[in-house]
Amino acid sequence: MADGSTPQVTPEEQRQLAKTLGIDEESGDSLSLAEMSDAVEASADPAFASLGEAVRSDLEGRLDAELLERELRNIAERIERLPEVREKGIPDGDREPEELYREVAAPGWRVYDHLLEVGFFESVDVNSPRFTSDHIKDTARTLIESDDLTGELTDAGFDDREQTALVASVTNNDTRLARWVPTTEIPEGVEFNVEDVPPLYQRAMGGALLWIRTLDVHLWQKQVLITEEILDDAYWDVKAMLGGLYLMTRGALEVADDEEESLDDNQLTAALSAGAAIAIINQEEVCRDAYRITDEMRAPSEAR
């Protein structure tokens, strides 16, 4: 059931998050998101805002604000609909599975296609810093401190505990995120053709959408292996990925709608960076939770 898939942030994970944010660790395992917001200080480093500032300049007049605003609402609506998808469990179908997760991903694909068309991903790739510990720390601080961004996540269907889980998944996985680098920073001499590697933010958004799109077929084909726990974990991983896509889309809308700016450059950088990081971490998680089914994870065989 969907309620069982709500993430449980352990006391240790909350203490680690508090440490990253510069909050007293002793109280970190009991602080709500609002209390963390009151305790944290947003980044004062002018360099952190540079991504938001540069992307605004590069893409001025190229993004379709009407399309992005419409699809942002559609992504939020699909997030709200996810419990119904989880209730159905395995997609029905005789010859092929019904569209459950594929339908959920549809607004994200429309955003992706538009951003690809206007060169959004290339602009962010050129201007974004790597996922260093400092950049991740500044991203988390700014996201938590921003009532606009946390309020929008609330409106999109993420409660306090879920938002804490999203932020913790970013701050507590800095080593994993560091492996994802902008294409422009991939060193020479690697064993693959760098020209074939998409920009980092395209990999983050497109990768998440591909995992979501293939989930119907995977669950349908492997249904004899699937447990309720796998379905619960997949549900949360998909919801988290959609949350990352929501933040990235919100950042793109901010760039498109320059007449009614509501996010400053720090907040814009945080929306884009946090959105990409959440999409990255949770596409790796859904692979582990639902696709690579070990003997220990699988449902018992009826033939035994």
C-alpha cells in the first residue's frame, strides 16, 4: 500500500543532514523541516548564484513559459495520482501491460523535449559547477531555507517527512553525486567518446524518465518475482524522481517567465541543482530496488 512506502528517515540520517546544514547534531534527529529552515543559514557565497544568473542570460526569450507552467501543473497532478498507481500494483494486460507509470511520466517528457529543443541542457552544462560537497551543502541550505521552494513541493504532494527524505538523499550521497560530472568536465583519454555523452542535466532528467517509462513493462514481465516491498520502494523512487523533475521544471519556468521573477538567483540554482541531484540519486535507487531483483528480494517461487 502507498502509506507503507513513505520513506523513513532514520535518526542517524537526520543527524547527518543536520551536520551538513551546520545545525546542532544533538537535536538533528528530532527537527522538523520548518525547524531546520529556521536554524539554517542560506549560502552567502556569491558564486553559488552564478548558475542561475548565467542560465537566465543565456536562455532569455527562448523558453515557452506557457508550456512549462502547464506541464508543471501536470507533473504535480501526476504526483498526486501516484497512490492510485501503487494501489493497482502490477499493470494489467494480456499481450502488453496497461500504461500506469508511462502515463505518469508523460508531462515530464513534454518538458524534456522542449528543453532539449531550445538548448537548455547545454546551457546548464556549461555553466553548472560539479557536485562538490560545498555545492551540495549550499544547495541543501538554500532549498530548506526557501519557503517558496518547500511550499511548492508541499503543493505538489510532498509532506514534511518526504521533503526531509529528498534533501537527506542529496546531502548524504555526495560521493555518488560526485561521479556525475558536466560533460564539459569529462577528462580526455576516457574509454568512450565524450561527444556521445549528453549534458549532465539531460542525463538526470532523461534518465529518470526512461526508468519510469520502462517500469510498466518490467513489473508486468517479472510479476512472479515482484513483492509488495518492491512495489513500495518503486513507488517512492518514482515519486522522488518526479519531485526532482518538478524542481527542474520550476527552475526552467523561472528562467522563461522573466517578467514575474519569484526566485532569486540562489534559489534558481538550488531548484536546478537539487532537482537534478534528486533525479540522479533516485534513478540509481529504482534500479537497485526494482530492477536488479536478487534471490533475497524476490517473491518465493510457487514451484518450490
